Amino acid sequence: MDTPVQSFAVANLRRRPVVVETGGFVVGFDPDTTSPYINYATPLLGAAPTGSDVAALVAAFRGRGLKPRLEFAPDGAPAVEPALRAAGFTVEAVHEYLVCTPGSLTMPQADGGSGPVVETPDSDADYSAVDAALAEAFSGEFASSPEGANRLRRNQESGGAVRFVRAPDGSCAGGATCSAPAVGTSELAGVGTRPAFRGRGIAAAVTAALAEAMFHKGADSVWLEYSGDGSRRVYERIGFRPQGTRLYMSLES
């Protein structure tokens, strides 16, 4: 059973600015954005929702003008997927996740003895640069914004971590974030490198630095999802190993 990752998903959503708990689900909302990738729900471990439970969940989203959407590890709540499908939810994606532990982490070795220098943002300009770089890296899936930069700062200041590699012009070449540990684990997300700087080991460097930072904070593991075989190989080289899957489901209007 994917207990640690699903338990983390619950604990992490409970950190959101607005939290709604209904019918075995936890919903996390951020009033600064309408993004479905930030405003979503997850079930409690072992949840077995009824039709009325799912209807109440949908109402929590609709009342805010948002798309009902969930992210969860299905093995942690096997009854949830059938209940959502019965209510008209469909699967957006199934993502495998990888897990790294202190014993498996391997810090990357750069050819020639030098590699990307990983930094922690310490100014508004740095946070804005990281936000802009990630927006570019993910091909406009989200737009850079002051709110996005503020979310990065809040993450860093609330026990999580943000790491980046600076470009020659002082901007950000690539970076990533890691949520503050909860229930012994932490989610590493948003690993992105601007197209002009790919192939230079930036993703591996920031990922390893973030995992190391979380282990120093007491996490027993760090997990992430990957977007393709190329990124998977990067993560596996530094000690991430396959462990389970996560399911993304949503309800269209």
C-alpha cells in the first residue's frame, strides 16, 4: 500500500490557506490562483466515499468556480476511483513515482570536477527569476507571476526548500522545489530547466541538493513524479527508485 505518499498528500493539502474536509476527502485551496494543479483534493487513507460524499466534494469546488480534481495514490484508498468514476470523473493521467532515501542518494559527479552551482534564493529578484524559469521550462503550462514567486518564498520559509542554478546573466537557468517534510517524507516537484540550458546537469544537481536538504531536516525519504524516460534516468542516477503510482482524476463541466 502506498501509505507514506498518500499520507503525505493529506498532510500537505492541510497546509493550504483554505482547507475543506468532507466525506473522507481533504481539499486544499489557494485563493491566489485558480490553477487546478494547486487547487485539488485527495482522499484519506482507506476512504470509501458514497455518492453523496462525492457530490459534496464536487460542490466544494463548484462553489468556488473551480474544476473538481483529485491527486492520490490509489492503493492507499482503493474504493475511491470506482466512486469517482460512477460520478462522471475521468482519469487525466497515471504517474509512476520514484523514492529516494538517505542510503540511496548519490550526489552527481560533474565531468572535469566542476558542475552547476546550486543556490538558495535569498531575494525577491531570485524568487521571481526561479518562477519565470520554471514557467519557461514547462512551456507555458502556467504563467510566471508575483503570486507564483510568493508561493516559492512561502515554501522556503515554511520548512520546504527551493534550489536553483543561476544563469550567466544573473537570472535562473533551472530550479525545483521540495515541500516541507510530513509523515516522514517530502515531495520534490517542479524540476525544470530552461531550454537554452538543458543537457548541463542542472536537473540532477538541484534534485540531489533538495533531497539532501530534506534529509538534513529529518525526512526519511523524498519522492517525485517524472515526465518521461529521459528525466527518469536522471533521477535514477542520483538514487531515486520506482515505488508506486499516483492517479489524477477530474470532472469536466
